Amino acid sequence: MSGPSRLSTQARRVTILDVAEAMGVAKGTVSRALNGHPDIAEATKRRARKVADRLGYRPLGSAQAIRTGRCRSLGLVIETAEHDAHQPFLAEFLAGLSDSAAEEGWTLTVASAPGRDTLETYRRLISDRKADGFIVPRTKLDDPRVTMLRDADIPFVLFGRHGDPDGCAWYDIDMVGAMRESVRLLARRGHRRIAFVGGGPQHTYEHLREEGFRAGMDEAGLALPDAFVRHGALDRASGAEAFGALLDLPEAPTAFVCAIDAAALGLWRAAQARGLVVGRDVAIVGYDGAPDGAHAEPPLATWAVDYEAAGRRLAALLIRRARGEAPETLREIAYARFLDRGSAVAR
């Protein structure tokens, strides 16, 4: 008697037909459910994913890409020249993106783009079918990435907002509210001369944070001389330079609202050079919740963003966008958490 065939000694791969039979529905229904088609009820989609997981069904990636036109992968291009490209929160952000994608059976494709190669990196990922859509971080008011993706009809979701919202889905933080509340806090603590130190003026975040700062100053009835608003502080060195110029004014500010923590931490250097103590002689509130702020003396008061949660929501929104939902229905605003620390208690 001949021995068992090779096929009979190997575990048979679970097919989509097995899932359909277990659910008692047609094979086409399972296929549409697992691919997120809008004509399938959400309860059916959840049940299909649950049964597929229980049976161990995994679609063949290449066959699925040919059949659906999708590779079930989300794209993220990191611009290594950006000032926050190597910050600690990037790991949390990537974890949120990849975990959320994996829950839907998708993957995350990450590429780096040095210097002026950003658009070419996007084009390469698109032509090689490495991603079905893109998360676009650190948005600009006039953003060539958005223009290219919109013109190419490629799904994308912004982490931030854009000067022209047409066709844009996004997840963003209420930066206007955070900056307004920073001014209110400092005004309640007795400050009347409050300055704003911003980052890169080409970025959307800069304009929103300055907008919130100005609104807070107006609501508090405080004067805002032109000299009290500075831009271009992207790290400790440029932050120290900006704060130094402000502290040398004839009537110097006693408090500062800073657009990013990396620059806010430059105040300590500028204050020390003038015999001032942060938290006693001058106050500051930053934004980002960077870990380094907790180790300053006194610790930096700042607005902490949950970057892992942001990554999770961005991945979920992009998958929905790739499945055909309109971008105008995929816009979410979340809130930062204020860390009230010693740098904001002067006066």
C-alpha cells in the first residue's frame, strides 16, 4: 500500500470558501465583507473578521492585490530634514499606526525621504504599489504632497490641516484652544507682558497656534506689541536666541507661550545668561509634551499629545478612506492634556 500523499501530510490552507461555509453565506459576501465594501453591514463585516481569525484564514497578498487593486498597506513618508523627524514620540506614533492597521489585517509601509526627495519617494511607493494611501504628517499651508496625492486620486489623511481643505480628510489636535488656555493661565497668574515664540511659519500648526495665542491675548485684554511675536525657533539653540532677543527688550516679557517644546527649552539658557530664574522671574508654557521637558528644573509646563492614539485614529481613518468613504466625513479633532508644571508659576 502506498503511503499518504504529500498534500495529506501538510496542513491545508484555509480558504475564503471555508469562511463562507462556516458563516452560512455566499463566498462573494465574505470577500466583500473582508474588503470593507460599503454595501455590507458592519455586523457582517465584524462577524466575517471574527470567523476568519478563528479559522486562521489569511488572504494571499499578491492575489488579493490583483483582484482588488489593493495591497492592504498604509504608507508613511518621514521627511528626515524635518525638525521633529527623530523625536521620541515618533516611536509611539508608529506603534499606534501599525497596531491599528494590523487589527484590520493591513500593514504599514514606512519610507524615509531626505532633503528634496519627498515627492519622488511618494511616486515610487505609488508606482511600486507599496501603499493604498498615505498618512501625511506635519502639514503645510501650501503642501506639494497634498497637491500631488489629490491630483493622482490617491487616498490620504492629514495629521494636521491644510490651507485648502477640499478633498482632505484629517486628524488634528485643538491647538487653538490649547494656546488660548495658555494665555488665560498666565494672565490669571498675574502676567501682562506675554510673548509668543513660534516655529516654522510654513507649517499649518504654526498659524493655528499663533491664532490661539492672539485670541487668548484679545480675550484677556492684553496688549501685544509686534516685537512680542517671533518665528523660526525650532530647537534649543534657536529658541535661546529668540528668547534672548525678547528678554533684551526695554520692556521685556515676563511670560512666554512657545509653539514647540524643543524651542521652549532654550529659555533656560537665555534666562541664565541674564541672571533670571525660570519659574521665578519668567514663566513659559510649551506644546508637544516632549519627555525632555519633564527633566528641566523646574519642569516645563506643556500640552501633551497622545501620539499613539493619534496613530491609531489616523490608520483607522485612512483605511476607511481607502475603502471609499468621502474625505469630508473623515475629519476629527482631539484634545491635548495640560501638564501644569513649575515653569508656569512665576509672578
